[in-house]
Amino acid sequence: MTATTQSTPFGKPMLKHWLFDPAYKNLNHGSFGAHPIPVKDAQRAFMDLADVRPDPYIRRYHAKYLDEAREAVAKLLNARREECVFVKNATTGVATVLYNLDFQPGEALIYFEPVYGAVEKGVISLQEHSSLQPRKVSFQFPITEDELERRFREVIRRTREEGLKVRASVFDAIVSNPGVRFPFERITAICREEGILSVIDAAHGIGNIHLDMEKLQPDFLVSNCHKWLYTPRSCAVLYVPRRNQHLMRTTLPTSWGFIPAPASPAINASVLQDPNAPVTKTAFEQLFEFVATTDDSAYICVAAALKFRAEVCGGEDAIIAYTQRVANEGADAVAAALGTDVLQEPDLKPGQESRMRQCAMTTVRLPIAVASAGNEESSDKTALVVLSEEEAPKAAAWIQTQLTDEHNTFLPVFHHGPWLWTRLSGQTYLETSDFESVGVVLRELSERVAKKEFKA
């Protein structure tokens, strides 16, 4: 979207547009997102329309508003409107795509670890109900892009040696935990080279980083609008290029737009639309237009969110530049307070910019080591304490509870590799000083973990 003059400075002045409790510091925008007051007002107006005249709104006008929202989000993605539909969230989008791929005997899906937990559970569930054969690319951060590619190609090779066809691969644009940018452009190109369908879980994509569908050319991509684009929950855009839309025959749950297979028994094709109305949309568009009776008001707030981003924040470029900068400056400040480091590539040369950190989420190592089975020591002098694998999740949960109950904020704390880590989210209403403050708090809590207070 074209940049405009910014009407409110970033940082604390921006807070007047948001709904947060003044006593609460929202440092974890990445988990559930948030939307500003003007977008809340827009959503309430749409909900009121649905309440005062339910049938006209739901049967006739909602589709018009939906089309306008799809047009707006498609423009932002550099895609066509007929290639973009809305689903409730990225998990639903990935599950819908994988279900529709209808894996046959001898077909495999490759995904990466770490993976978003709900997506992996969805893969396992699908395996229980279909012929899907999942294969995993296992690794831990930090890792170089070259090594990640080598491992991906190795899993492809081994899977094919089993006699399986690699049908598709699921991977992130930005990994949730740890919060780092994934080399999705590179993996998408490899999928295209290898004849594998690319399914991109860009849950943290739109509004966080620039996404260009014409340039990227993925086979499927889903991105939450409620995380970083400032729409209400729950709203995600599902991008399916025309070349792959024939693969999509049902929503989850199956609803009015279902496209039966040629061999399916006849189905009564009654729909909510006027039967005399001309058909102006593709079957794919109609498939997602009415998925049972749900509150889809969040979908049609995209235009209001984009208006706020343009008129109040100065446009997409300004927002993305600021949120990435404050996330990275904040990460450096927290790492300095803890005496540790920020997660990034292990092969960076002096002065070289980290690609993993080119997003509005950053991950900082806590000075709390986690021993593997049979190894109860750590040679790293930054470790205040070495926890067992059984103690680590208890300590992480305790730190999160203390952040909420004692300090009126929240940060995810998790075990990855031989350490506990925390994830930071940069946002337009935050300043580097906010992270400097929480760095001091995290140091204190880490020292309390070293004293085993989490066991009390």
C-alpha cells in the first residue's frame, strides 16, 4: 500500500489508538494479535447491520463486503482477488489444503521441525484417516540456510528411495517458536524444482513482512490477518493460484459451496443466493463465501485495518521498518541485560545482516541451560543454572506466570536445544525502552530460577 503522511508517531503516542489496559504492557503481539479502536468500531458497525436485518445482510450484502475485503487483501499480496479467500486462521487454512490434496497410497508429505504444534497434530490426525505418509526434516536453530537446504533435499531423497512420491511440503514463512524468519523463498524454489507442492504456513506473514505472490509463486499460502495486519480475530487469507484451485473441493467443515467429484451421488445444489442472480464468481470463490453460520465480521474489516495502517501509521513500508527495528533493538537490549545472545545464523560474518532476524519477532537466549539425558553440566559460562529436561518446562511456565502476575506483561518462554529462550514481538506502540525494562525483569527471574524458586 502506498505510504502516506504518518499522523501519530510510533511508540507510546500510538497507544491511544489501542484497547490495552494502561497497566498492561503488550510485548507478545505475535501470539494473538490486536486491533486498534477504529477497526473495532468498524467491526461493531458490521455486526449491528447483521443484527438489525439478519436475512438481507447475510443472504445478500455480506458477500459484497467480503468481495471488497478480498480485493484489498489481494492487492496487498500482489495477487488476484479470485485467488484469495478467507478462513478463520492459519491452522484451518493448512488443514483445509492438506485435506483437499487427498493423499493416495504411496504419497508423502514433508514438513519441518520445529513446526507449529497444531499443524503437526493436524498432519498426524490426517495420517490416521488417510493414506498420507509424513516425513520430517529435523533440525535445531541456529542453523545455516545451506545446511537446512541440504537436510531438506536429503529427506526428499530418502523418501523417494522408499518408493514414495513426495506430493507436498509444509513450511513456515516465520517460525513461531523460536520466532525467526524461515528461508521460505528458497524452500519454495526447491519445491518448484523438485515438482513438490509448496504449502506455506505464513501465520506471521502479512503485515509483518512483505509478501509478493507474483514473485514468490507458491502453490498454497495462508496468513493470519489478525496477528500483524490489525484485523479482529479470527481472520486469515488463503491464497490459491488459479492453477491449483481445481484441487480445492471442500471447506472445513464441508458447507454450501462443496464441489462434488464427478463420481459423487447427486446433491441438492440449493444455495443462499438468489437463484436468478448471474454467476460472476468461480467455484473456488463460492466455496469459501458461506461456510456455515459464523461471525465473519473480522474478514470484512481488512479495509478498515489497511486504512488505519495507511493514514495513522504511514503505510506498510513504515510499519514493517519500525516493527522490525524495534524488535531487533529490543532483542539486543534484552540479550545485553541477560549476558546472552540473540538467535541468528551461526555463520554470520562481521557486519553481515541476519536474515533470520528480518521480521518483527526475535528470540533471545535465557541464561538457563537444559541438560540432555545423562549430561547434567554446561560448559557455557553464561548459564546461571543447568536444569534437567523435566525441570525445564516447569521453569518456563513459572517465568511466564511471574511475568503476568507480578509484572503485568507476557513473553513466551520455551525450551529449544540446550537452552530456555524467550520471544519478543516488535510493534508500532512499543519502544526499545519497553524491552530494556523487561530485560531487567528476565534477569531477576532467571536468578530466581537458579535458586529453584519455581519448585516452591
